[in-house]
Amino acid sequence: GIQVEQSPPDLILQEGANSTLRCNFSDSVNNLQWFHQNPWGQLINLFYIPSGTKQNGRLSATTVATERYSLLYISSSQTTDSGVYFCAVERGTGFQKLVFGTGTRLLVSP
Amino acid sequence: ETGVTQSPTHLIKTRGQQVTLRCSSQSGHNTVSWYQQALGQGPQFIFQYYREEENGRGNFPPRFSGLQFPNYSSELNVNALELDDSALYLCASSWDSGNTIYFGEGSWLTVV
């Protein structure tokens, strides 16, 4: 099956710093999403981005489908950005069977 | 707030018992998926229901089963619980196979 690798596995930032999270996937995909999981387990959808670039406030994402990677940018990080960031992909059509990466654990300190 | 609610939030069961986890989706979300997330790992797809029929299954044994109801609620049932079933169980829903999927806060299951 498709493999999804995320890097770095852990990241510690000072508040206000910028960061880039990477997601590599082993095969072509029809669906790629970025999620943020807060310390209580809630997964929040950040971006649906199978290709191209999107921005939402301090967050932006770029997926280069032909090279099988996606990047999530966090600018001016805040303590509330702490948590685990997951990239999830889907190859098939007709139903959603997301394959998640192992995540990047981010800690933003004041 | 994703509009997807799960219950119970936490529970403890004994090995060999059965458990039912519940999920209530947003009105109109006719696709629901269940995921298992072990500690320190990413969620793993269990199965999906579309318009009350199973529509895709991951690598989970038949003792994991589910139901979806017309009122946009669903259940995950696990029989003959094993210690390795201890995990966070997440419900997710969307319109058809739409591109935005909404997760609930999950049910933390501990099997002792």
C-alpha cells in the first residue's frame, strides 16, 4: 500500500518562529489533507490540497503532486499551534480511505 | 467545532468483552468512517459506511463491525476485546465522498 512519511518527527519552536513540515508519499494520490490534532485528540482539517498552493491565515500548504510531496508552512507560530500535524492521503476513488503519516509533533514555547 | 460528536469519551473494558462506540454526524453527511489511533501513531482506517452500507474496509478483523443509521448516527462494535484494541477511536463524516472530512473528538478505549 501507499507509504506516507512526515518530517521532522518532532519540532520545538519559540513563539513567533516560522516552520516547514514535509510530507512525502510513495504513489499518486487523488486526495491529500493536512490535519492538526490537539492535545485532547481532536483532529481538525487544515487543508484539502491534492495539488497546488493554499493559504489560510498564518498557515499555508503546497503540494507538488508530480514529485509526491506536500509542505505545510506555519508562520509566526503561537502556543496554540502546539500538537501533532498529520498528512493523510487517499489513492482510490469512490470512497475515503485516508492513509495517515506518522505525524510531526510540534511544541511552541512562550 | 466540527459538528461530529462521539460517546462515550472514555471507557475501560476487560479483555474478551464487547464494546459499542457511537457517533453522531452533521445533518446531510451520508458518509461516515471509523479510525483507530494507537498511542504515538497516526489514525488507521477501519471501515466506511455510505448511505447505510459498508463501502470500504481496512485491515481489521471481522470482530470490528459497524452500523450507520438514517438519522446520520453510526456505531462501531468490537467483539472479543484484546489488549491491543486499546486506542483512540475516531469517527469522521463528510458529504458523499467529499473533499472535507470532519472528525469527532474520539472515544478513548482501554482494555485491561
